[in-house]
Amino acid sequence: KNEVEQSPQNLTAQEGEFITINCSYSVGISALHWLQQHPGGGIVSLFMLSSGKKKHGRLIATINIQEKHSSLHITASHPRDSAVYICALNLLYGNEKLTFGTGTRLTIIP
Amino acid sequence: EPEVTQTPSHQVTQMGQEVILRCVPISNHLYFYWYRQILGQKVEFLVSFYNNEISEKSEIFDDQFSVERPDGSNFTLKIRSTKLEDSAMYFCASSTTGGLPDTQYFGPGTRLTVL
């Protein structure tokens, strides 16, 4: 069983729609990361969370430690948001390495 | 804004050859990582490095692999006797701290193709 599961695997939406991507995990963690992987392959860190909620521009990330669940929201989505969004974990006793989910491929249609 | 750089962007090699992938982490960062992503699969941790020694390594990181920080700026991954299944995108990352969760900054990756 994967330690981290993301849903949906693929998501296509119209420009302007509100987007939600989910991440569930089955292990103890010290932090959860949301990352964006561009079509060219590069990976950019969006958020690191250990509790609550963080916001940066049109992106909002939340985490519920008790339910072992996190969501990434994108408001007023734009075609440039098209990318793969990856949830990754710092395991509780896993030191600094990241354990990655399989990602959600988001496509925003103009 | 400081960034992690990697060279080359694409490396093609024959099976059995040795390759060295190079990374220049962000200058004030102390922790360095290599990850790989086989095409169509998720990113996997290979190794973390701190204070000139390996901090943690995965089961993937066997005797075929080695890492080195030969000077104050470069961080290298050497793959000896490459196999077809080593074909992947290899990402270097760095962070200011380790042990505690910290944002990791990723390089653009090196696409390794083993023929």
C-alpha cells in the first residue's frame, strides 16, 4: 500500500474554475509538501505544512493531521496552472528525505 | 533568486559506461539530495548528504552509485556501469536544514538515457 495517495490522478477544468486536489496518507509525518512539476520536468516547492492552512496568491493548502489529509486549492484557475501537482511527505522518523505521491495532472482549458 | 543548477541537462550513454551528474546547490544550503524519476513514475529518494557524508540512502542507492562534494560548490552523483533501467530524470535538491522539515529546492534535472 502506498504511504501517500493523491486524487484525482488527472483533472481537466475550464479557465476560472476552482480546483481542489487531495492527498491522503497512512503514516505519521512531520510535514507535508505540495510541489509543482512543470511540463519540462522541473519541480518547484509550493508549500510546506505541518498544521492548519497556508495561502500564496491564488493557491491555498490545508492539512488535517487527525484525518491524515491535505488539500491544495487553486482559485481562478489559469492555463499557466497546467502542471503535475505532487504531494510529498517528511515521514515522522524519516529524517529529511521526501516520500512522493504519484501526482495529479492538471490541465486548464482556456 | 538563488537556484540549484544541474549539468548536463541531457546525458546519453551506452550501457556499462560510467556517468557523473553534476549539481551546484544553493550556496548557503547545508543538506543535499538526489532523487530520480523514471518516466511515468513517481519521484524516488536516492540519497541525502550532510557534512561531507551520506546522511541517509535508499535501497536503490547500492554500490553502483556514489556521491561526492569535491569542492565547496559542486555535488555529484556517479553511476558506475550503467544499466538500461537507470534511464530516468535525476533531480538534485538542497535545503538549509535537515533533521527538521525544511523546504527543498530542486534543480531542473538531468535526463539520463542509457542505450
